[in-house]
Amino acid sequence: MRRLNKFTVFAFAVALVSGACSNSSSPSGSTPSTVDHPPAQFVAGSCAKTPEPVPLLANARCGQLVVPVDRTKADGPTMRLAIAIIPSEMQPPTKEPIVFLQGGPGLDGIASPAVPSAVSLNHDRDLILFGQRGTQTSSTPLLCPEQDKFYAARVGLVYDAPATGELDAQAVKECRDRLAPTNDLAAYNSTESAYDLIDLRKALGLEKWAVFSHSYGTTLALIYVNMDGPAIAAVAYDGVTPPSVGGMAWTWPSARAAFDGVMQACEAQAACKDRYPGLSATFIRLVEQLEKNPATTTVDIPGHGATKVVIDGGTLLTWFVGMSGRLTAGIPAAIDELDHGNPQTVAMQYASGWVNTELSNATVATGLTLSIWCSEWVPFETPQASMDEAKKAFPDFPDSVLAQAPQLAFLREECAAWNVPKAADSVRNVTKSDIPSLVVTGSFDARTGPMWGEYIAKDLSHATVVVIPGWGHGVFLNPCGATVIASFFDDPGKPDTGCVGSVQIPDFTILPPRQ
């Protein structure tokens, strides 16, 4: 296994992994048994309708895969999954196709495909876009506008207050009450989706294909490798979410590593260090202060007008996780502005990601998100395990902040309302494989940090691990990252990683000193 890791900060991050993993062991168990069903059928047809145009679909061959809803039940209902095949530029294609597994969970692989735009991957092979069960383009989309509406309102609430958690759980219950009478919510899980992939490959008449996975898609890919490994020529994992440790605890090392990385990068740039001295201590102090006395402001969001925003300690941490690697250059200046009584920048950036419920409802199937997290993550981890990792990562944060993991506030309360059964133990199995693998992460990925790429790679005997300096979640969106990914699929045994060493962290934004 080869590693390209530019920053020593990740030595600290990898050390954190041992603690996180000890709290989420990998239970043994077999894949749930299934009953015989007729072979899945691919029915050619028009491409699925998407909220926004998807250029990749312009010349695609499209259709639907007809699969059982629940493979443990004979003669049960079926569902249809949208499929799009982007034809190879060269005809006939000379290499195995690549199937793309989108993240979330709940993002739609047809409506928002995780396909690098900076390179062409289909010069000599087809690309296969796969809309997972429960996503928008499937015949049974698990959309939760009730939850989207709550998320929009949450920006005006104290982020980690118990009352906010109660409203969160109520919104989840309303969605469940609407969907459960006509949908088997327990059938929307990673194991069934992995079987869907097997059915898709067979229905298309493919003996071999390659896999590209992003974010939650890496969870699905790791489970799929355990079930259909001989049919996979190569697999790329971008922003790893290991199913064997998925839960609240695994978020904390990612957030801490990105935090340290950004702060150290500011220290390394003279202009940032001079203008924003002691930035790390300032942020930690602000989290403590705002948790005691939240700041309230109003921002004008296009299309929504004046919007009330409350910033407490949990809000500030959530803002950082969202900004790291995406709008990193502005982080020091925004923290400094907040420290000097101007919360507008933080408030605007935080709220803009949540109030657009139309966009959220169109792209994220929150019901699918809950069915997966509530069966495959939450039942396998105790609250104490999550708190232990939180305190290791940020020992100075108040307990009320540490109780709500980044990205996953009040997830336990949500899952109590969603009420799906625990997944089989096999979903937590570690994946061991000799398939040629590429594991890529951004060094500032505060959601799925580089330590989790290292974690899975130790069991992948033919893995290349690459960390893109200064980048966040979604390496496929980075020009160098896209080049590495394309070179991997061209030559899985020897991807071209030459661009990594020349990637520079952008200069931080420096605002003029106050008068």
C-alpha cells in the first residue's frame, strides 16, 4: 500500500482512529439470507427527470432496473431504479464500464452524479449512473419535506438545545407517519442496495466492471465488495465512511484533523499569522462563549429575504465543518469578525446551506438517510462511545456541544422517531480485499477525514492512498484529484499521482485592520 500524505497533522489523526475503532468493533455475521426471485430486468426507456439539467444525460442510454423491495420475502412488491449509461467516446469500448455510487446517504446518482468534470472518464469505456433505491429518481422516493422545513427553521433556533431536538424528532415522525403506510422503510438499506448493484451488473450482461464511490457511496462500495468482489476490476473510494465504524464517534477525528490543519496552515502563512494571531484559541473560546450566550442576527438570503440566525457553540462548529476545504480561505477572517461583534459572515454562510428547502428536497432523500443511519449506525454505538471520542477531539468544548456530533445533531432522537430495526451484524464487517483500490481524501475534509482512508486501506492489499492538500469533501471535484482518479482507472496498478506534490494551499483572505 502506497501513501502520499503531505502533512504531519494526520499522524495525530491516525492516532485518534485507534480510540474511535475500539468503541465500534466489527461484529461478525453473515449477509441476510434471501429467497429466490426472478432475475432483475433492465427496461430501456427515457432518462429520469431531474430538478436541474444534467449534461451527462444528453447522449445517455437510459432505463429502469426492476428489483424486489425486500429480497427476504417471496412474491413481494418490486421497485424501479433509474439507470443511465453514458456511452464510450470510442466505439466499441475497450475497457470495463465504471458504475458510480453517490453519497448522502440520500443523494441521487442520476440527478447529481459524482463524476469528475475536469477529466474525461469515458474515452474508452461506458459510465453507468445508478439511482439508489429511495432516492428521487427511484419509483419510491423517500423525500421528507417536513424535515427540510425543520432544517430551514433550525437556523433561527439554538442549535443544540433540547427543545430544538424535540422539534427535529417531531418533523421526522411526521415524515414517517406519511411514508410508512405505503413503504417498507426497513427495506431501504445498504445491503439491499448492494444486491441491487449485483442485479444491475447481471441485467446489463457484465462479468466485470469498475466502481467509483463518493462519501456514503464508499460505505455501499465496501459492503458491495464483500458480496461481489470477483466482478470488480478496480474500485475508487473518495471521502471514506467505513461501515465498520460509522456513527457519531467517527465524525470527531475528522473535524479535529481539519481544524488543526486549517489553523496550522494559517500559522504557516505570515500574513494570516500576523493578522489573526492565536486563531485556534480564539475559535475554542468563541465556542465556549457562544454556548453560554448565543449571538442572534439577521441576514438577507436571496429568495428568502430577512432570515433570523442564532449562533451558539454547536452552530459555530457546524459552520466550520461545512466551510473547511470549501471556503477555507475565508475562515480566519470570518472567525475574527465574529470575535469582534460581527456575526454576519458566519451567519450568512451557515444559513445559506439550510434555508433553501426546495433545493434540499429536490436532491436529498432524507428518509433514505434515516433508514440507513438508524439501522446501520446508531444501534451499534453507545452514547458514551460518541462522547468519549468528542472529548478526545475537543476537550475544552462544553458537554452540550460535544453531545451533538458534527453533521448529526439529535440523530438518536431522530432514529427513535423513525423506528426501523437494527441491521444485521454483517453490515459492520471490515472489508478485506486484494482488488486494485484508490483511496482519496482532501486534507481539510472535516466530514470524512484522511484517517478513515488510512483505516480502510490497511485491509486493502493493493491500495494507493492519496491526500490532496488544502481540499475538502469530494476530491473528484479537484483538478488534481480528478486527474489521479482518471489515471487510476486507466492503470489501477500504477495511478499517476505526480500532480499531488505541486498542489498548494490557497492564500487566506486578509481583511484590512480595523480603525
